[in-house]
Amino acid sequence: MRRVELEADVRREAGKGVARTLRREGRLPAVLYHAGASVLLSLSDKTVEQLFHTGAGEHVLITLKVNDGGKQRSCMAVVRDSQHDPITDRILHLDLFEISLDKPLRVAVPVHVVGDVPAGVKEGGVLHHHLRQVDVECLPLAVPDELQIDASALLINQSLHVRDLAADPAVRILTPADQAVVSVAAPISEAKLEQLLTATAKETKEPELLKKEKKEEEVAAEGAAKPAAAAGKEEKEVKEEKKESKAK
């Protein structure tokens, strides 16, 4: 697992206003959780952004140097959660968790497909990478940067599963062993593709046709109702006229 160093300052105040002020000053609000307690921190905005943009992000072991009013202490920590701006993806807040080097840690580790182009893909099949990371448990210094799986021998309709991942004996994989990691699917024939496209087009058009037919029925019903209403009105007027004539 990649190791980095970060410097942090303890802050006394919390709240949205304080967080906005910190960001304007190039600092990132964060919280360090440890032993059932928490400490408010601020980190260098640029340093954290660089860390995440390298792809390490939440898969990194941090040596955190905390400055508390002139007093300094160091600890090991990992990123447990991060909040990002939904538009710019800028990091807005970090949750850090202090760890002990002699206690097992549960983290997510990336899974990368390696090797040559799968044999099934060379025959026209389609490669599907189903699982991008797995959960593992081990001591912090034993956490791997990634787990690799060689898919080069895969034929069409074959799969590799979590149980096929090669991991150090010190690393216990927690993700279910029968979960598929990568597979090669059979290619779609032109006839099947045309059938799917036709079915999709039909599903798209049918509601429109039904709506049109319903509209035409409503118009026809309205057209039929108008003469009937007119006839009823005329009949009523004739009766009233006859009644008036008899009275005379």
C-alpha cells in the first residue's frame, strides 16, 4: 500500500462558515477519528488534490504529522470518506481514521486485469470487467497497492472469479469467492442485434401510436357527441315551442 506524509493543523472551530473560510485560504477541512474521539483538522488543499489526482486517493497509508499549537505528534491514518463538489469534483472535506500498525485493517483494494488480449476476444468475444475492487483484511503494512488477474487464457463464455485472484497469504480477501471478476461474452450476431434494435424501436413507437389512436378516438367521440347534443337541444326547443303554442 502506498505511503505518503501529510501535515495537518488542529482547528478549534467548526461549521460551514469556517469550512468556506478555510477553502478560500487554500486549506481543506478534515476530521481525524481515533479511540472513540475526533479531532478537527485542516490540511493543505493542493497537497490533498495532488494525492487524489495521482489515483492513490483512498488507497493510501498516511503518516500524519499533526501540529497542535506548537505541539506535534505523528500517527498513521487512512482516508475513510471524502466529499467532492458535484460539478468541479474538487475535494471539500476528508474523514481520516487513525490506525495501529499491529492491528488488522479492512480496506478496498483495486483489481487490475493484466496479460495479453484474451483468446476469446481474439475470436470476436467481448471482455467484461465486472469487479473493480475487492475488500481485504490484513495488517496496514501488508495492504497491497492492487491485485492482478491474468485474463489472457479466457475463452468465449469463460469467467475468472475472486477465488482466482493471487494474493499474499497475509492478505485475507473478504469479497465472496464466487463473485465474477472478468469474463468473455459471446459476440452478438447481426440477426440478434437487428432483433434487439427492432424490439427497442417498437417499444419506443408503440406508446406514441397508442397515444395517437387514443387522441383520434377522443376526437371522434367528441364529434359524435356534438350532433347528439345539438339534436337534444333542438328537441327541447321544439317541445317548449309546442307547449307555448298550446297555451295560446
